[in-house]
Amino acid sequence: MTNSDEITEKLVNLESLIAHVQYELEQLNAVVIEQNQKIDRLSSAQEKFEHRLESLSEDLDQRSPEDERPPHY
């Protein structure tokens, strides 16, 4: 094998490695994007639950004892 052939083989191997790394990077990027979308959805749901909990808490605070049914009902 000549020096030129060795260099060509090394270049082919490097190009193959670069293609593999690019593919893996694209896959990881897709996962990161998907996870970010899930985090956004979960954050939105958490905010809705927090607002709902605050609303329910305020409703409980505004109720008077007269509104409560006795335990024997």
C-alpha cells in the first residue's frame, strides 16, 4: 500500500466517522427537542394545577361553618 493509499483510506475512515457522529448528533438533538416539548407541556399543566389549587383553597377559605353539613348527614 502506498502512502497515497493510506492517506485515502484514513480520509475515508474519517469521513465515515464524521457521518456517524453527525447522525448521532441529529438523533440526540431530536431527543432534546422532544424532551423540551414535554417539559413545556408539563410546566403548563403544573401552572394550571397550581391555579386550580389556589382557586379551591380560596373557595374553602370563603366557606362559613354554617354551610357545612353536620357529620351525621
